[in-house]
Amino acid sequence: MGRINVILVLDLCYRDGSLSRYEFVDPVANALRRAGAEIDVMHYRELEDPSGYDKVVLCGTALKDRCCIDDAEQLSWLQDWKRPVLGISTGAAVICSVLGGRVLSGIHIGMENVVISAETPLLGEPRIIPAFHLHSFQLVLPSELIAVAENCEAFVARDRPLYGVLFNPEVRNRWILERFVKCEL
């Protein structure tokens, strides 16, 4: 058996120790642990060097919490990172912003089908999946990112394993987090 993945789960909430961690970070961390991953959870402002981690997950935040999007320079290491990353909800918006895309306003709350339009190692084949949404933005992707679902609900980088989903897989699609742990991306 190979080395167990060490995944960094980044809390993007407005401050370390906020109550939002229980809703947006802990469910992701728990799903990754159940999938067999060894994880570290850290607030993004505490991260100095991610190089000791095999993979990174950027978690979501509360609807009005956009501090991390405005604090993109703290996450500028994403510009050159070559290992697997999964941005969830606000985490996807951060990836888009750091790579030069735009994050526009647009509230999306509740269950809705996501139309996956292209096959990827993380999301699998094209199909429709039900997904839970809780975010307040729309994305205009930079040229480095390719939409793999309608309305930019999911994306992947052209040349590296960098993924983003605007929906919350920890709610209804834990298989995505399991694939993130187990697949070679």
C-alpha cells in the first residue's frame, strides 16, 4: 500500500475559529477522513507554505463572507501549484479570482441539477447530477480554466489538476470528495 494522501483543508471563513467552520469546513474534513485521507485543517491566513501537502481543498463560506476573495494575494501560491486542488463554492471563486477571472454577484441557494458537459477524472462522464448550492456569485473564468458543467458550475484547469465546483459536494455528492482522495488526478 502506498503513502496515505495528506490533504490540506483550508478554512476560507472570515476569521479563524468562526462558527462558520462547523457548517463549511468540518463536513468536508469529515467526508475526506471517511474516505481514508489523512488531513490537516488550517485557516488560509495561517498558511505559509503548502508544499508539504499532496492535495488541497478550499472550502466554502457563508453567503456574505467574501473576505478571502478580496484577500487573494494570500492564496497567490495557487498560480503555480501543480498538485491536485479542489475549490468548493467560495473556494472555486477564489481559484477563479487568483487566476485572473471575475467573480460576479448572483445568489444560488438550494437543490438544482448540474449538467456535467465534459468528462474529467474528478467528476466522471457527462451526465446530470442533483446538487446543493449555497453561494452568492457567478464566475467568468480566465483562459486557464475550462467549464465542465453548464453555467460554470464546475471547472478544471487546462494543464493541471485544479478543479472547482460551485455546489457543495459535502451535502449531496460526497462521492466527489471520495474521488478526490482516491483518484490519480
